[in-house]
Amino acid sequence: MNRLAGKVAMVTGAGRGIGAAIAAAFVREGAAVVLAELDIALAQETAQKIGSTDNVLAVQTDVTQSASVQNAVREAEAKFGPIDVLVNNAGINVFCDPLTMTDDDWRRCFAVDLDGVWNGCRAVLPGMVERGRGSIVNIASTHSFKIIPGCFPYPVAKHGVIGLTRALGIEYAGRQVRVNAIAPGYIETQLTHDWWNEQADPAKAKQATLDLQPMKRIGRPEEVAMTAVFLASDEAPFINASCITVDGGRSALYHD
């Protein structure tokens, strides 16, 4: 299918995991895709797997630095033309005890997980507003509306992503620029496997996670990616300032 034919998309944190799956899905659906990634070697490796120099570009990007994001946008536009779709996917897990957390931990979390999203939005919004079209998809989390003890301050930043999504979606709705979010639950990425492997009994930790899920499995990056394709496409013209949850129903469960 060519649901994104003719569109130019930029995906931050696209070297692996959900970001790489989104980039790959966008290429399959006909978009030209820019992988904006801090680890440029990883981005280049992913780019070679999912496309060619004709439709994929890897650009080293630090989302915590506004100038770096703006440079990525300039490089993208120089090669492919104006950006139609931005996916703010780059993020990090920062889980601390609130009273022993350092100032650096707090700043690191917000620099990537909230400021990084705003830096992306700010870089593409002027062009989208001027052209009167565009779709921004922010990758939030079920931490955006549910709290797991021991995960502070990550959910604070992710709550902010939802607020940013709604505020910008309403602000630019009249200019036909849509801003939405996706809230993944447990997704089988390398970060998830790393967390399991850090536990005393990785197999037991994995099974405990699976047992929590109503569908008795966790999600796949590709399942988040296809939601991003939908929001980026012309199939969702009246979805704005919204968040789609992709968690197999976990967040709807009252208790285990």
C-alpha cells in the first residue's frame, strides 16, 4: 500500500525499537523518511535495512538541543522537501526515588522526554502552519496517565507530553496542522529486554510482566508503528489533540 505516498516524514530516535519500526513502516507506505538519531552509526545501519538513499536519510540529531533538531529539519528539507509528518519518538527511561534523585537525573529526563518533543514540534511547526497542513505524532506512554511506583520522574515528563500534544493540537487546528500522541504500554523492545535481564531472575521477571497483560503478551514495535501510519496519513483528518493507547487493554484493567 501507499498510504503515505508523496509525504516526507522525520522520526526522532529512529535507530532501534519503536522508532525504527515506525521509520520502516513509513517507508513501506511510500514516504521519504529522515531518521533523526543521536547514534548516527545505528541510524545509518537502520537506514540501509529499510530503504535506499532515494527515500531514507540518516541525520545525527540530539533532541535536547534545539539547534541540532533544526539542523536535521534543514537537511531533511534540502534532500526531500518540506516535512509533512514528524514523529517525536526519542526518549529515555529515568526511574528514581524522588527524595534521592539528583538534579542531573531530573534535568536529563525532562531534556529528552519533554524538551526533546517540544524542540521537534518547534522546528517543524512554522513550515506546517505556513503550508496549512501537517501531522505531528508524539510517542507518549501509558505512564502519561498511570503511575507505577519507583518510576519517578518519567511519568511526570510523559504527562507533560500529553499536555503539550493537546495544547499544540488546539493552537494550530485552524491551520489544519494535527498534533496527536500514541501511548504504548509494554512493548517488546531492547529496553524491555534490558530491564528483564537486570532482574535477579530474568525469566521470572518476563513471565510476571506477561501475566499482567490481559492478552497474555506484550506488544510489538510494529503494532505501534501502524498506529503512527494511521495518524500520519490522510485517513485521520479529524483526529486531533488526541491520544491513542496501544497496550492490549492493560490500562483499562481495574485490578489484577
